[in-house]
Amino acid sequence: MVIKKDLTKMEGNDYLLMGCWYNPSINIRKISETVMKIINRPKPLFIFLLLLLIIHPLSAQDNFRIVSCTPNWTHSVAALGSTDDLVAVTRYCIFPDSIPNLVKKGTLETIGGFVDINKSKIMKLNPDVILTSSGIQEKLRDYFVDQGIKVIHMDLISLEEVYSKILELGIAINKERNAKQLITNIRDGLQQFRLQYKDVPKIKVYYEINYFYKCVPGKNDYMTEIIKMVGGDPIFSDRPGVAPRVTWEEVVEANPDVILLPLWENAGGPYFEGKRVGYGTTTPYEVAHREGAQKINAVKNGKVRYINSAKTKQAGPQIPTAADLFGKAIHADGDLELLKIDKVPENMETLISFLVPFINSINVCYSHTVGTVSN
């Protein structure tokens, strides 16, 4: 673009706007501070310093200070080769394995979980980029945008949206090529499972994201796409939203063939009263003893099982793994012994110790998660 304005007659705001026009991804707060430092210098030096700022802006820096407020973003940053740029993550960020190790060493700060992000702690870290996701963190996003900090927010509404946000991150931290390669890897991985399940009969699936609020993946949830991709027919997925609520009576009437429950390490639950109501997860036993449950095919055939919610709810490098786990969980043989699980397992090992004596086909998916109430 040709700048026709006479540089010797430009005001401070003109310089600021010109710099932002050339570099839309830069941190507005930082560039404004830089401009104000040089604004009163002699004109020739002023213009020289400004041109340096435009030619080699903050957006072209080699190192960034990145704060990730969700596990999927943390894994994505690592996959782009920018682990060293992370300055803070949440306590739920467990992928890749290097992340919890860095936290233990004190190299990475923790800034909360998911709904309890410490904003003041983040501000003290002086981040260049903050990463947020889902409707739950929209207010968090808006807060930091108002502070003049660059925020990349993922709504998790579709696979294409996930890809676009990964690319946006790559561009923002000078890892565009890596971001494009990551997107290609995810697409290729999904194609493998799309072909594997393309001719299988569709199976009605009820994925109970939360046992108390009875919400499911909706029309605007990328997980709905994945479930359909591997031969599942997620009930109520035509309802708008990421996680629309349903009633148990509706579930009984829909009569799903498979019921999936999220499980993660030390989840606890279920809680039906008190301050922790809705926290944690539930058990196949609790589901099987709900009113009308014996009418449901999934209960009659022993197809109420856990799924690894840490990997199935990570919109990033783990998406192909999520497809694999959904496919196995949906198409696994049933076992009525699963319905005897009346206590939420503390971890993977305790779940295995219960299941091994009974299960003919261990296609139960389990592990950790990324949230608390809506997992």
C-alpha cells in the first residue's frame, strides 16, 4: 500500500495507525508505548525509529509471551514448536507430557483451571498473546481485549473454525508454516477414520456431557462432526448451540444404542445437591437405575461406557485421537458387567482393575479431562 501522507507532518496517532495497518496482529498496548517513547525525539530520528518499527515490528519478534487458558490451546502451541514461548497454562493442561513437567519445575506458571482463571496474575506476566476458548471464557476474552492485549478465541463450533484459529495463532507467533502442517496432519488423520467407518450402520449415541444438566453435543459443536464421521448418530445434535440441554425423558424416548459418559482422573461425583452439584461425572450404575432406563437399548445391551474426555474434548492435535476413541467406544461390544460400576474410578488403573475380570472387549475409553462442570 502506498502511503501518500507527508511523514514530516504526521501526528502520533497517524504513526500508531500506520503501524497497526501494516501489522494487524501486533499488541496495540506495546506499540503505543513504543511510539510514545519516541514521539518527542527530533524529527529525523523520530522518522528513522518509526520506520524501523514498521519494517521490523513486534509481530516479527522471535520470542513471545503466551498465556494459554485451555488445554487444547496449550497442546496446539506445543505442536507448533513454541513450547518455550508459553509463560502460563492451567492446571488441566496435561498434553503434551512436557507441560506438566515444566509446571513442576516452576518454568511454567499456572493461572487457574477453566472458570477460575486468575486475571491479575496473567496481567503481571505481561503476555503478548492470550488464548481462550468456548462461551464460558468469552468474558475473559473481552476483559483482556479491553486491556489492549491480543487474544485469540476459539468457539469450538466446527472443525473448520478450529483450523482457522490454529492458523491465526500460527500467523500471530510467526509459525504459519507449522500451523498449516498441523492442520494438514489433523485432516489426514480424520480422513483415515472417515474411510474406516464410511460403510458401517449408523448407531444412535447419547453423549451425556454432564449428568446433572443433561447436555449433549449440539449443532454447533465440532464433536458432533467427529461422532458422525465415525458412524455415530448423536441424538439431539440438530439442536442449536454447542451443548444444548435435554431431559432424561427425551433420552428415554430417543432410545440410544450407546451411552457415553466422560471420565478423567480424580473426577469424583456424582453430586446431586449442595455446592458441588453437577461437578465430576457419574457412573454406569447410576444411569442404569434412572427412571425408564431399562427401556433403553444401551442399558439393555450393556453399552453404557466411559470415554476419554481429555482427548475427545481437545480441539487441536488430539482431534484424530478423539475420532479413534469415539469410533471404538461407539462400536464396541456390550457387556452388562459395565453397569455394575457404581463408583467413579479415581484413575485409569482403578478402572482397569474393575473391568478386567468381566470385559470381553476392552474398548472403554478413559483418562483425564479439561473442565469441571461441563466435561
